[in-house]
Amino acid sequence: MSDAEPRVPLAHRVPDLGALELLLAIARHGSLGRAARELGISQPAASGRLRSMERQLGVALVDRSPRGSRLTGAGALVTDWARRVVEAAEAFDAGTQALRGRRDSRLRVAASLTIAEYLLPGWLVALRAQRPDTAVSLLAGNSAAVARWLFAGEADLGFVEGLAVPEGLDGAVIGHDRLVVVAAPGHSWTRRRAPLPAAELAAASLILRERGSGTRQVLDSALSRWGGLGEPLLELASTTAVKAAVVSGAGPAVLSELAVAEELAARRLREVRVEGVSLGRALRAVWPRGQTPAGPARELLGLTGSRL
């Protein structure tokens, strides 16, 4: 028993929408020329499209004469069927436009805390100027939480500060940041004349962000040559809490330069120079793998300076 012949795809057997719309226009106007003008195409192009459709279907659809164009009997039947196809296509188009409108009317953003607090507000103000009708919601947490929200479909676009794009996501670098060692005035490190050796930083008990934080991940990796981070003095769940603890004199910390700029300028904190280690990091926009940002998510991404 031989295998059945492969089925010819429907797209090869049925005229395209442009040809069906032309046939309906000819039926309305009784003229190929007026039908072409309505559709914004030349009369030779319309004539060629009609001939191609007749060859594809294997029947004559229109009788053309100096007095105009008249549907044949087969053409009248095909026109009735074409009308249903075009009406269905119009309903399809209206439905997809409604879906796009629903998607474009909201944007759900997830961001790690440093980006959420120090960069995202400016981007969102600019986005609102471009899209005043788009409602934006924000989830803020550490970089691991951002990845979880994207995987769960609870966010359309995320921003993280870790070492790389989390597994299962796509992303783009949107900027760079630097981690700085800070301590309260009067701490022994602030009285040093020489930079703090990286090995001493690694051995110190620091006030740290919780596990899953991009800041902690980058710092631990940077100090891996010296065994990574030592036992934490405190673990706190926000940058604000870490800063408050450092200002109070509880101990030193390593934080984003963005996050401590105000405290450094007011001299509530002092930066401690470090040698032997690079504490720069990339800031990234991330989204579910294979789902390129569109609509307001793409516009927000553009406001960060990123180019997909």
C-alpha cells in the first residue's frame, strides 16, 4: 500500500485576500477600472491579478467588454464565497487589533531594586510622555525575583544587575554601573592612606544584600579569587536598609555607585578605595526567550538607549 500523496497547502489552492477584494470591487462597480481605482492599484495590475485568479481556480469569473465588466455565473458564485472569506478576515483583523490595543494599554515591569529606585523613574516619565494612556505596573525585587516573575508571565519586561542574562531569558545591556565600598565616617577603613587590598575585602564581614541579589552575585564573583565573600555581618533585603545600617556605624558594605551618590556627597558615607579587583557590572533588560519586546515594552527599552 503506497503512502497518500502530500496535501497541497490551502494557500496554494485559494486566492489571496487581495484578489478576492478585487473581485468584490468589480461586482460592486461593474468595472475593472473603477475597482482598481478603489483599491489603489493600476488597471493593468488589476487585470493581471484577475487573470491569475481565474487560472488558479480554473474558471472564468468576469466577462469584459467595452461596456464594462460583468460576472459570469461561476463568478457570481465565487463572489458570494469571497464575501464570506473577506468578512471573516475583517473580523480576524478587528480581533487582533483589539488584542494589540489591550496589550498596548498596559505594561508590567519587573526591576531589581537599584534600577527600580534610581533609573526606572526617569524612563517611565519619558514613556508616559509618549504613551499617556498606557498603565504601567512595577514589581521590584532582587534579580532572581525578576527572573521568576518573567517566567511566571507576571511581567512583560525586566531589568537586572547580575553577572549575565538569567537562564531561559533573552536580554540586552542597557548600561554599566560600579560597585563601591562604603563605610561610616570614623570607620578604620576610611582612615587608610593606601587602598584596601581585595583579599582584605574578601575576608571582612560586610553588611550584604540577601542571596539572589545581583549586587551580591557580582561582588561574590569578583572576589572568587580570594574565596568569595566572607561570613556576612548582616544580610538585609533592600539597598535602603543596607545604607541605613552602614550610616549607623554597623559596618562597611559594597553598594551601587548610583545608590550611594547622595550619601557620599553629603559625607554621611565615605568611599573606601580598593585595589586588585574590578567592581564594574553591566545593567541588563531581560525578557522571556523568543519573545521580542513589542509595543510599550519596546518603547521603554528604546528609552534606556538599548537597540534590539
